[in-house]
Amino acid sequence: MKLRFPEGLDAASFLRRHWQREPLLLRGALPGFASPLTPEELAGLACEEEVEARAVVGDPLEACEVYPGPFPESFFSALPERNWTLLVHGVDLWVPEVRALFAAFDFLPPWRFDDVMVSYAAPGGGVGPHFDHYDVFLIQGLGRRRWRLGQRCSPDTPLRPDAPLRLLAHFEPAAELVVEPGDVLYLPPGVAHEGVALDPCITLSVGFRAPTAGELLDDLATEVLSRGGGPRYRDPLLEPAMADERIHPAFVDQVRALLREVLDDPDLLAEWFAAYMTRPKYPHLEGLPPRRARVRTAAGERLFVDGDPR
């Protein structure tokens, strides 16, 4: 399976112009594509204990309820005909045909993939206007969905405090489009969007890992501690005038230099980053497809599989 770009655009120009910059609708990017799962199969997956799933029932802009999985089979028979959505995470771990979608995006590093979330929505179903902190390709697999794209958002963008979902307090739609099976919509991080099902529809969301600086530093600190803790703090050149409660800027400079010494170790960073980015999303589950990455260090190339060097 190969992603088909429109005339005048190829993988290199897409990365240059759109990746983490601008949204792009790719009409018919996957010709003849149909969802690898039926709605019934997706619902069956959401009933499994090991699978992460949730359901949004009702209009998110008015009143809705969010239910966590796993679900009993009777849950789905009690749902209304309209205005509900089922979201199942990590479907690529359980369905090889979904995992095969990664091949369509072979112009991106494979260790950047997070998972494929698959959603089924009854007519009118959606999760309201929101934004994501990561890149995502939204593949339409069944039915039609109307997307509205809006403003650029940031971690400080106000959210509605009264909603059970992360909904925008203010949504400013600037574009509207309708997608059909085989269409792919790319959204970079921070772009406000809202999708509503026009028909019973399935959408497959190929997402990419985007940890925060805090998450990276927290994990790096654990790695440094496992290697002995790194260099110790030492004072700058002291003077009697520094002997009070104030922290002189020289002390801050000293701490910055200490931390920079750790961050300036390219082998440490390469090995830690490869381990971090290949660590399984669900480490308690066994027998899942491995995550792999290779890095080059002073000692040569190293392979990491599921967070461990090989």
C-alpha cells in the first residue's frame, strides 16, 4: 500500500511544505481503500479486557457521556441510532491489516509511529472541536465525515471547563470539507478541528509520538541515574558577599553548565532516545509486534528493540 500524492507533490515536497506546518487533504490518496474492520469487529475488539477503548454518547457541544471500555456486548445494543462514537486505541497491535497501513507512510521514520486509533461513528457522531499535540493522518475507511478546520492552538489555549472531553472554549472554523473512503487528511500539531459523521463511518487515525520536554527530561534523568548519576554539583568561585539567602546568578550558571555536560554526551542521548522511542506503549502485553530503531555511537551502530539494546 502506497500513499498517492496529487500531481506536483511528492513525499519530499510534502515534508518540506506541510509536515508539522500546514494541513493537507489528499483526495483518493489510498485508491480503493476500505476499512480493514467492520463496525461489528471494532465493537468486538472494544469488549476485550486488554484493549483501550471509550465511547462518547450524545452531542459533545450540548451534553454527552464518556464511557471507558472494556464494554459488555449489551452496551452496543442499547445505543441510540445517532450521535455516538466508539474510539479504540492501538488497533494496529491487534489487527495486521491495520498495522500494514504504516507502509503507506514509509517516507517517515518508523520509530516515530505511535499507534492507529480506529473510530466508528453513527450519523451525527463526533468528539467536538479540539486539537492534538501530535501529527495525525486521518484515513477515511467507511462512510463520509465532515471536517471543519480552525485556528492554531497551543498548550495555553482555553478549554471548556464543563465538558468531559478536551473541547475548545472557542472554535473558529476557517475551512470545511467532506471526506470519503480512500481520502486522507493530514493535520499537524495544534490545528483545531471537528469531525462529524454524515453516515455510519469509520476513520483510522495514524498518530505519531510527541512527548513533552518534561516527559523526556524525566526519562533521561532515570537513565542518567542508572549510569551512576553523572557529574556532581560544585560551587562556582565563591565570595563572602554570596553568603546570604540570595542565589547568585553564578550558581545558576554552574547548574546550567552541569546539566549541559550531561546533554552534550551524544552517545548517552542517542542510546537513551532510541530506547525511549521504541519502548512499547503497552509494556504489560506480550507477543505484540516489536518496535525497532538503530543509532550510531562512537562504538558503532546499535539496534534497540522494544526499549532494549540488542
